[in-house]
Amino acid sequence: MVTSPKSPLSLPPLENGDRLTRAEFEQRYQAMPPHKKAELIEGRVFMASPVRARKHGKPHAAIMGWLFTYWQATPGIELMDNPTVRLDNDNEPQPDACLRIEEAIGGQSRVTEDDYIEGAPELIVEIAASSVSYDLHDKKQVYRRHGVQEYLVWRVLDQAFDWFVLQDGAYIDLPVDADGILRSQVFPGLWLAVNDLLAGNLAEVVAVSQRGLESSNYRLFQHSLSTKLNQGA
């Protein structure tokens, strides 16, 4: 059967549970009203619910502030808020935050000519309601399969924080050290005082982040990135 192409005005709206290819998903998404969020996970459309202030907006702001501290000090990386990430023909998530190494210095993702991320960012963060969220099930498996090196999920209702590290094709839990700090394996110096974050003690979260930026491992990483950038200039 041959059909004529549909104009944006005649496209059906995205609905939860729609089964689409990435091309179909993008076409319908672009025809939606602004400020609507949708994701394609394993060929299925997931529409975001309205964002609640304290259960999503506030935790999201805290995560962005924590990651910004690292981003502003570190050459050759990019922090992005709610970017569309093209992974394959069935998966186009829009994570709450991601931290990526620029392609020119060895990063595993790139920014396309039409300004989307293609490939897996090194680190992704999602704000989830609880352990029943699809962030910890379908999306976790998609991110694992595509090589997201570190996947962080803040389960707000559970008052819990998961930090998964990819090892030998599987996600394992990153252990908290004796000081109650989670330390990134991919981004040296990216430290998180997780109990303080959950308790809302953001001043201590910032203080620990700063200590990470003063560590010897971070300085070596920062120097390595700067060297690669200068060599590519």
C-alpha cells in the first residue's frame, strides 16, 4: 500500500504505549506542542507525567548543580540537561542529565549536525519516583547494552540513590567509601556525598565536590584532557 506523506498538522499525537520506529517517533515528536517530553524505549513511547516540584524539580536542580561544579572545572567534557540521545532505531531516551567526553578527545558519543547526541554518553542520571520506575528496568537495560559507563538513579520516594558502573557488560553497584562518598570510576574527582544529598545538606555536597576537584586523581585527569585538547588544536 502506498500512502502520501503526512503534514505535521495531520500527524497523530504521541500516546503512551505507541510502537514506533525512531524516525516515526521523531516526526511525531517534532509536531508536538513545546515543552512536552517523550521517550522511545525498545520501540515503545513513554510520555512524561507533569513534573512535581519536590519529587522531581528540586532533586533535578540539585543534581544539575552538583554536575555543574565538575563541568565548569573540567576541559573537554559537556554537561547536558534533558538532551535527546539517539541510541538505535528503537531507542531515543531523554535522560534528566548526562555528562559526556567530547568526541574529539576520545568520547564515545557525538553531537550530530541537527544537534542531537548520537551514541552513549559516559554518564547518565535519571530522577525516578521509586524502584518500580522503568528507569530501573527497561531503560537500565538499554543503557547497559549501549555502553553507558555509569548510570545514576535517584529514587526520590525510596530515599535511595543507585550508582551503577558497567563492568564486563553488566552493571554493578558502586560501593560507598568509608567517608560516605561515591567516587566516579570514569570521571576522576567526581565525588558525591550521597547521604548528605538525600538529607538535603547541599552545602556538604558542594564541599565534597570541591575536595574531589582538589584530589591528585582529578588533577591528572584534567591535565590529560587539556593535553588532548591542545594536541587537537
